[in-house]
Amino acid sequence: MNFFKKYIALPERFGYFPYVWLLFLFFPISYAYPYRTLKQQMMMLIILIFVVAYRNSYASTKWRFGWIWVQIITSMILAMMIQALYLNIYVAWVFGSIPMHRRQFRWFYGAYMGSIIIPTVYFYFYYGQQMGGFEWVGIIVYGLFCALSPFAAHSIQDFNRKNRQLMQTNERLTTMIKQNERQRIARDLHDNLGQSFSMITLKAEYARRLLTKAPEKVPEQLLEIEQASRHNLQMVRDIVTDLRQVTIAEELIQQEQNLRVAGMLLFTKNEVLSKSLSQTNQQVLAQCIHEAVTNMIRYSRASECDIQFEQLATRFQMKISDNGRGLRDSDQVKSNGIPGMRERLATLNGELMITSNRSGTCLTIEIPAEGVQA
């Protein structure tokens, strides 16, 4: 397996698309069959060199650019031997997908276009009189396709590269959020509980000494220890409650990962409006997002999830919609998420409205705007 990955398979970051081009090798290989004559055997040798150069051009080694030159030369030779101009597309997608300086790109692009123009001129002098207008139109269209292919490959690979970088950045931000939360908890425990427990320890030691010197003062110290312990207990409960509170932004990060695993995309609009909500309102809406996305993954068979936020005059509105099959009665029976959402929203004097058809389902959630009495 390691040998296959190291010497045969293409790098995973390029995906499966480079393998698709290998299907076109069926034509030159079949053209060289049955490989008996010297010309046929030389043709197979050149094809083999071309395949090795194609694979190694994707590898991140110091010989990568050399292999691209080998690929350009062998593709031009095969084009002139068997009129296989389509092999130049291999070269276009290879050097168009690989990160390189503009100067290097211009060099390869010039050589690549030369490997197309030279065989074309060759065919013109030998077969030009036999070709009609239809054939020349095909050559012109193919020439334009070849000329634009490196730029198309570069755009696709650049788009995929930016998507990978964005996913990595999101993962790093998630890790940073968790780390900052751990540091905040540690700071709260040290600054608050740590000092309080130190005071309890000192008072317990003082009370122990008073048992022999002034027993009548011991109850007072024990009462203070009891009060400090109750205060610490309440502080622990407050910290645990605060840990259980999730903001809308944190919930969206988590649900985006869940949707990606389920093969669905998340789109949001006006997400920044949710930052102005109180912690209590964010907690309730985050729980609604969690329930809605969970049901969407289970029952909707959708490919997209869209969440929109809107600040109305006296209401704050959140819409959660999908492009699935629509909500069925059996789905509502199976899921207790919808009644749970209504109960949570009732604590904020909010409401939940559901519209569903064959084009998808839309959950409209409204709560009173901050500072507005319901």
C-alpha cells in the first residue's frame, strides 16, 4: 500500500479528476496494438514514458518541472506519429494545477502551445488539401479549448485550494475558541474558587486553634465557613450554567460540520445581526438551530440548509429552510424537536411557524426584539 501511494497513486489533494484523463490513453494504446513492429513498440515505449512523466509531474519533487518538459516533448511526438493532439490536454491540466511563479507558467504555456502549433502545421502541409471546412472548424475550436485549458485548470485548482485553506482556518478558529474557553474557566476557578477555598482553609485552621483557647468563638467561625461553602457551591453552579450556554455562532460552527458530514451545505445571511442578542436569547435560538438541523439531516433528504436572520421593527426573525422533500406528518410524529422548540420559544414570548411543500421546509422563528415588551 505504501509503495502504491508513493510511486503510483497521484497526490490526494488533486482529487480524482487527473485519473479521468488517463482514459484517453485507450486510443493510442489500441492504435499501437499488436505491438509487433518496431514503430508500434517505440510508440508503446513513448506512451509509457508519457504516463510516468504525467504521474511524476503531480509529485512534489525537485524534478517536477523536468517531468513536465518530458511530457510536453512526448505528447508532441505522439501527436505527430498518430495525430493524437488530445494528449496535450494532459500537459495543460498538469501545469495549470500546480502552483508556480508567473514566469514559469509563461514558459510552460509557450512550450505547451508550441507542442500544439508544430503538429498542426505539420498536418496542414501533409493533409491540408484533403481537409474540408468542417475539419478546420473543429481544429479551431479544439485550439481555443487547448489555449484556455491551463487557465481553467488553474482556476479550478485555486478554488479547491482556497476551500481547503478556509476549512483549515475554520478548524483552527474552533480550536482557538475552545482553548480560550478553557483559559477563561481556569482563570475563573483560580480567581474566585481558589481564593474562597484558601479562606475556608484558614478559617478551619483558626477554628481548630480556638477549640482549646476560646471554644465560645468556634461557632462563629463555623458559620462563616458554612456561608463561604454555600457561596462557592452557587459559584460552581453559575460556572456550569455558563458552560452550558452556547452562542448562535458556536452552534453554527458545529452544525456546519454536521451538515458537511451529511453531504449538505450551510448558507447564512445577516448572521452578524445575531451578535446583538442577549445570552438568553442566543441560547434559545441556538437550541432551535440544533433541533432544526438535526431533523433536517434525518428526514429532509436535502442538499442545502439556509439560515437567515432579520431585525424587524418589534421582532427578531430567524428562518431555517432546506431544499428537501418537505416535512411529512410521519416526520413530525417521529421527532419531538418541534414541540421542544415551541416550549423554549414560549419562555421568550416567541413563536414558531412552519411551511412545507415538495420544494422543502421553512421554519420561521420570531422573538420580541431586545428592549421591546411582548
